[in-house]
Amino acid sequence: MKKLTIAPLAGAVSLLLVAQPTSGQDEPSPLPPINLTIKDLTPKFLTFYNEATKEKASPDKRWELWKKDYDFAAVPPTPEGEEIAKKLLNDAWPRYPAVLDRIREGAAGLTPDPHATIRSIAELLRPETPVNVTLVVYVGGFEENAFTAAQGGKIMTAIPIEGDSNRRVILMTHELTHAVHISMGSFSGGWIRTIGTTVLTEGLAMRVTQKLVPDRPEAGYVQGRPGWFAEATKARTAILKDIVPVLTSDKSDDVMRFTMGKGPSGLEREAYYAGWLVVGYWLEHGMTFADIARIPEKEMPQRVNEVIEKLLAQ
């Protein structure tokens, strides 16, 4: 997940989903209202794209038009982030013509149906208060950088439209799981979080996605590069042992090492692999998705540690 500044959500479209009452002692209680607001940024991108194409703009002019007409990228709001966004645009530019039909469809062509997806997630996590989420549909640089962020009490999930639709099913379900989880209050969704929090929340999102999008290889849910899951499986014991001492740490160096950077075992995303195992263990031993989603953030490192000890003892 990366931080960024988002334009005001003017002209958004919302749909209110309300669970129908159920009857019977064994039936779960009704869900609260689930309010999903969709903000479609594809028209702004097309304004930029059409103008740059008409002018046969140079890379520098193209960047100038991008800043003027669109100016949205899943990068940090820093000078370094701007350089990353510029490179993404330059690299992606030759690829956009092949996916223009998909971009022109925008949010209307988004699959799976995000309203149905967030409802299915809520049925697993069982929130008790209204869920309010904004889904931003944007055009990225084919980097598939979907993310969820919470700021000022507002929850936003961003999904890129230009990539492979089969992959987008996984990305959307994963990120909307984070959004529902944050709305429940047990997880703040802040940029600064402990490694233990990352392990639990990412593990929950991956396992919910596995439940709702079944019949895919395990590696597809953990979202690593090709071959990564097999390498992580071979290093299972080392990864679990290495992550235990930093479960309570929220230092940026530790966060980087166990997520985007290379961890002690030489693999990136080691916290994700640990999360896959930890939440899998809970589910195999009788906990429900709703139980896991209610673990308070302050307890997450200790609860994760308890499971890792059991996994290492197996």
C-alpha cells in the first residue's frame, strides 16, 4: 500500500446495499448497510490521452499534459514519487492503444461486480456497523498496484483498470477485504503499523480472496513474482523464525525488509508468506473469518507470535 493525494470525489456514484432480515435461530444477524461509492477517473485519463495523441506530444510535453489533465498515480506524494510516475507513464505509453476499449468502458466494465464483491466479503467478516468505502477506478502503468488507505475516517480502495481482468479479480477482492476490515474498527489501516499487524491483515485478505475466488494456485493469492511462492515454501522455517523478533516493530526499515524489500531469508514479501500460514492455521483450527477480523490491532503481534510458535513446533 502506498500513500498518495487524491482529488476530491466529485460526481461519485453510490449504491446502498442493505441485507434482508433473516429468520431462524441458526441464521446470522442481518448485515448493516454497505455503502460503496465509485469514483471513475478513466474519463480524466482519456482527456489526457486524446490530447497527447492529437498533439503527437514529446515525452516531456506528454508529462506536462498528464499533470494538467490527470495527475493520479499510486506513488508517494514526493519528488521521488513524481519521478516514478513519469517513468511509469513513459513505459506504459506504447501499451495503452491495445487496452483503450477496456479503459473507455471504465468503471462500467469493471469485473467482478464490486458491489457484489464487497457484500460477499462482509458476509464472511460480519461487520456490525455500516461500511462506507470509496472505490477509485484509475488507469495506471500496468504495474497492478491496487491499494487501500484510510485517512481522516474515510476508507478508499484504488483499482487499476488497464491490466489483466483475471488478475483484477484477485486484486479487488483482496483490497476490499482490507476496506471492510478497517471499517470494523479493529484495524486502523494507517501507513505506520507493526509487522504483526501486516502479517495478520494481509493473511486475512489473502485467505478471504481464496475463499471467494477458489480453484486457483496458492501462489496466485499471495501475489508474489513467478517462482516466489515455491521459494518461500522451501524457506518456511527460516522465514517464521526471522519474523518473530520484529512482530512488534513498526520501524520503516523493518516494514521495508519484510514487505517490499528482501528479508533475512533473501526473499521479498516475507510478511505476506507468514500471514498466509498464520491465518491458514487459525481457519484450520476452528476460527472463522469474522473471529480473525475482530482481533484488536494492539493484540495482533502477540496473537501472531502464538501461532508461529505452534507452526514451528509442528
